[in-house]
Amino acid sequence: MVSIDRRVNPRIDSPNLMFFFCYDDSQNEITQGMGRTINISEGGMMFETHIPIDPQLTLSLTIALEDDLMDFKGRIIHSLKNSKGRFVFGIQFIEMDELKLRFLKQYLLILKEQDNSSL
């Protein structure tokens, strides 16, 4: 069976510490936790954590990108439990403003340049 990648933006490996809050449809905080990003793109990211998260919840994410903390909002697109017993989530960013998108594009450009220089 062939897997089809539907991503608009390619993801780049980027392990970063992160903190998240999960909210229901009424904006009630349900849970919070820490994790680490696995990869990131202009449209979303993949991260892992030790706790399960209900895919119906909205996430408020604070990610350490280099020396800056950036806040994003996202929703879970897919999830799985990996062989180490950690939960891995594919997140789509939502409600991204132009300033955050510009910062994220610049961060991703730096990562690409670092990756190309290591070849």
C-alpha cells in the first residue's frame, strides 16, 4: 500500500522543548504537559509526549525555537503510540498571524541552511 503525503509544506527535523495546554470547545483547560517537537513546517509540526491527548481538543503550544519562545495554536491531525510508549501527534497550526508566520519561515530557512552546510 502506498502512503500519500498530503502536506503542503515540507517538515524539517527540529527537536525543541515545548509546553502545551489543551482546551475543549468551551475554552475550558482540560490538561497540560511538556514534550518535544520532532519536526516542524510552516503549516504544522509533529511532537511527542508521555501523556495521551484527546484529538478533539485544541492545543495552545509554546515552543522554544532557538533563543525565542513562540506561541502557536493547533489541532491534532493524527496520533499514535510509538514503540517507546510515548504518544506522537501531528499538529496543524490554526489562527497563525503574519508575524508568527514570518518568524517561523525565517527559523525554517536557518534550519535548511544548517542542514545543507552539513552535507
